[in-house]
Amino acid sequence: MPGRIRQTVRYVHTSDGLRLAWGESGSGPPLVRAATWLTHLEFDLDSPVWTHWMSFFSDHFRFIRYDERGCGMSDWDVKDISLDRRVADLETVVEAAGLNEPFTLLGISQGASVSLSYAVRHPGRVARIVLCGGYARGALKRGDADARRMYEAITDLASLWGSDNPAFRQMLTSLFMPDATAEQMRSFNDMQRITTSPENAARLRQSVDEIDVTELLARVNVPTLVLHSRNDAMQPFDEGRRIATGIRGARFVALESRNHMILQSDPVWSRFFDEIKHFLNS
């Protein structure tokens, strides 16, 4: 059985005085995962939701990731959680990592908007972009009454995430990964409680659901791969297609899955990473 992935964790100060935790593992060409909420640099290493991602990217790349402001091992006491601030955090981590060569950006869920914004601001720094379950428009920017109701339900439940009763967190878990095993669901329920406070969860949810980077899509000029589950209940399939349509030459891969997070037990798992490997090696 393979051993636990070895990583190095460091801290860097942002321009507004926060401490961001960032880590790296593996070796090879650099690949940076733009932060999303619900991550924890240490907890991820043992999480059945994240370990297969960690193993794949660490086996092939110098895999760099960091915890979102307000989450994980980064400072939780934050004032500014705007998209501009989160893009600046990515800039800070890239500088701290000493990346002098173009690198691949990995954007998962709301990390897609951060990745796209960074690529437009720094076109010479990004070699390729991989987006998984991403979106250009948050739920509050789609003119969709159902999307707004889901946002309101998740935000309301977030205030109860600190409870020992996982039922308050199970709704989001079921949306993220309806086909998860019982172990994976328990782990993700715990992850919600461990990675951020109920107050931050509600604030972050509002911030990401107000994102709209649609106008940036036509300005992205690096090779881009967009992967999206056809029956993703967390971020609609059409939002992935919207990104792929807006970026010139982007490749789109539809995954026959219901999971927002692709799990190792998911039948599309092998294809998912085969597509990524092919894209990054082409």
C-alpha cells in the first residue's frame, strides 16, 4: 500500500497582512491549484475525497496548492474575500514558490474564475489551464430562480455547520458527490466542519455565487481543457459548456457522472485523468 504523500508546508504574508498556508509535493513541471473552499493542506492528505487527486498530480508534477483565505491552515479572520483579493492571493503564492517558468493552472469549481482571471492578467506566466466543474457565473448571476433558492438553502445551513450533528452538512455533501461511499461522505462532512467557520462558509458562499467573469473568456489565450460532469448538481453542465464556448480553441470533455468532485470509485475516474494527461502532454 503506498505511503502517505510527503509535502512541505510554508506560510506567506499577503499584502493585506494575512498568513496564507501553501504546500508542495512531487517534482516535475509546475502545476498550481487555485484555491477553493473546503480544503485543508494536511487533512487532504488522508481524505478519501482528495488523496487520489494528490497522488496523481504529485506523481507527475511539482504540485503546488494553498488554502483559501478563511479556510484550512490559512488565517480565518478575514475581511476581504472578493475575487480580486483571491486572485492577488494566487499571485502571492506563485511568487513565494519562485515560479520563473510558465506553469499549468488547475481550477476546480470556483477556482476556475480565479484561474481565468490570473491568466488574463498574466498571459505570459500560464502555459495551460485545466478546469474541473468550473463556472464563469455564480448562482446569483444566472437569472435562475432555482439556483438562487439553492444558494439561500446552503447559506442558511452553513450557519449550523459547527454542530456535532453532520445532518446540517449532509446537504452539501449530497450535492457535491451523490454517488460517494459512506466513508467518503463522512470524510466530506468532517471536512466542512474542519476547514472553515460557519460564518466564513456563509460569506464565502455569497462571494463565489456573485462571481461573473464571462467577459474575460474571450481574452484567455492559452490552451484550456474544460471537464464537467453531465449531471453535476452543484454546478450545472451548461456552465462548463459556457466556459468552453467562450474560450477560443478550448477543449470540452463531458463526463458521464453525477459527482461534482470526481471520486476514485467513479466509473469516469480513469478517463478523467487520461484526458488531463493527454492534454498536458500534447
